[in-house]
Amino acid sequence: MLDGCRVGHPHNCPRGVSMDRFEKVVLILSKWLNWFAGVAMLLMLILIVVDVIGAKVFHSPIPGSIELTTFLSVVVISFAVAETQVMRGHIEVEFLVSRLPKVAQRAVACIIYPLAILLFALIAWKSFDFGYSLQSSGEVSMTQRLPFYPLLYGIAFSAIVVCLVLLVQYIKDLNSER
């Protein structure tokens, strides 16, 4: 299938092979992020249950549990966005758009996808920028003294993956409407 296909020489590849590879990598990245979001959700659940039991039964809550739960919720939310987009699970205005003629639907896609990609590119850029600023200043959380910057780098990385998912969907949607 990939005979004669070399990295850096897409003209030697059968039509669509490069896109298939790119899409596969993007899907793997989104599933990987979603897996981490699931692990963070499980850790959040365990942390909250242990904290409540510790506070009510032993009168000794886990110090910084609210802080840790907040950190984990950032991971859950930001890391799950890409896979949710892969499944097209986000709210769309499909009710209105589906009633438009195909040409108008394509025009809407030509506006919406680039805007969405731009939005997530800005989120990635500003998250990375803010993360770098917090890393440089040594900013940490109050109770556990955990650094904030890894969370912002995680948000930036997940936003880049969302951009890639949107790009794949944009290309596929444009190609399927021919």
C-alpha cells in the first residue's frame, strides 16, 4: 500500500495516503489525550471520596484537595475536547445549516472551520505564552505549592490537537461534498 511512499516526498505517495497517515496520527493523539482525561476523572473521583470519608469519619480532610481537584478538572476538560470534536459531540447549529442548499452549507463550512481553527490556535498560543510566564516567575499554588505552568502547556497542546482534528474534518467535509 505504501510502496514508493517516502517521508518528504508526498508526490511519490498514492493519492490520499499522506492524508490517511495524518488523520491516523491526529486520531491517536486525540484518543491519547482522552485517555489521560479519563484517568484524571478517575483520580478526581477517588480524591473526592477519600477526602469526604477522611473529613466526615476521621475528621481529617486531605490538605489541598480542592486545589488538586481543580488541577485535575483542568486536565479532564481540556484533554477531552479533541476526542469530543472527533465524535462531533460539540453543539452545532446543524438544525439551521442542514436546511440550506449544499452550496450554502459549503460556504458556511468555509467560514466556520477556519474560525474554529483560529480560535483554538489562539487558545494554544496564549496558553503557552501564559504558561511560559508562570514558569519564568515560579508561580505555584497556595496549598500544595504545585506549579501552574504544566497545566497551561497541557491546555496549549490539547488546543493544537483540536486544531488538527478540525483541519482533518474540514478537508474531509470539503472533499465529501464534491
